Amino acid sequence: MEIAVCINRVPDTASKIEVKDGAVDVSGINMVLNAYDEYAIEECVRMKELMPGVTVTAFSLGDKEHYDILRKALAMGVDKACLVEGGNDDDSFVVAASLSRAIREYYPVLPDLVLCGRESSDFNRAQVPLMVAEMLGIAAISAATSLEIQGGSVTVTRETEVGIEEYILQTPAIISAEKGLNVPRKIGIKAVMKARKEPVVHLDGHTGEQPRIAYREFLPVNRKRNCSFIDVVEDLLPALHEKGVV
């Protein structure tokens, strides 16, 4: 059984992010493995431990700076790592096109499962997994909180605003992992040192697709708040008119 897991490198939420001259200043940002992707990796490794003959391969779109998250995936128990070079990693459509091309290039036939994190914590779009599924022509379900494989099908559960939903998908299929699917394991120094010696396969991610999103500039959020107290209800409407609210 072949399982692919797509992972991404994002800014650490504890990093101080500043905007200078309409662009994000990345000099003080610490980049880490996307938290949602850790749930996807953990679920893949658990399936590998429970079922014989499972091979897990991690894919990440970017440059050699993505080696660190691929090494972490290897340390967590992934068998192989692939760096998908080229493309635009800021645009969901281009990312999906590059990853789907890399998966088709790497596997003689499509893998039984492709797991991803529900979304990346930098842009929070949650678009790439479903786009990859469309491009590969396979079934998909997002925000899974549990999954179970039985033969050629996988039962997926997810929580929504109206209750718990359960789906049965025929493989191959793509599933994105939600928080609560599992608890990612801690990795020891021995696993980290072993992962450093593992080779990383390089794949061409150039597809010729043009970005669907263009960023003109970034502006910092104005967090200053002006609070006014209204003593008389009749004064509320004039105050709102003055602020241009109504």
C-alpha cells in the first residue's frame, strides 16, 4: 500500500512578523513544519505501523530550505522524502498543480491514499488538498477527525457545525487532517540523526501554470482602539453617524 503525505513550511506562530515597504519582513521569522501536516504525518505512520507493506512518502513544494521539514517527517517515521522544486508556493492553484504533477511522476500508478493537513497556518485557505484531488481525478474529504481503512475503502469521520458526518471513500483518495485526528509523536535525537542521513528525491514541479492570486502589497494591522462611552441612548446614533458606521 502506497501513501503520500503533502507537507508545508510555514512561519512559527511565535515569530514576530513585521511589514516593511508593503512586503513581509522574513528576516526575523522562524519557519517550521505546518501543525496540521503533523497530524497527517502521524496518521500515515500509524497506518504503516498497523498494516504490513505500507510505504509512506512525503512531498513538499519549495527549495532546499524545505529539507528541515522533510527531515522531520523522516524522523517521525516516513519512509521517503521528495522535494518538489519550482512553481509558486504562495498560490494554491500552482501549489496543487505542482504537487499533483510530482505525485504522478513519482508513482507508476496513483497512491492508495494522499494525506494533507487541513490548511496551512500562513494563509489558512484549505484549498490545496481538494484542488490536488480534482487534478488527480480522485475522491476527497476534508477536515478528518478519524479514519479507518478496510480493504479498498476508507471510512472517514469529520465534525461540522451541524454534527458528526461519516463518509466511505473508495481508494485512491485524498484526506486532509483536522486537529484531533491524533496526537503527533515526539521524536528523539536518534531518529533526528538517522533522518539527516536519508536521501531526498528531487522532482520537477514546474507546470507552466500562472498564479491565480497576485499580491500588490501587505499592510500591518492597526491594533489601536478608541473606546467611547455613551451615557444617554439618544447620543448613540449621532456618534455612529460621526464615525461613518451608519
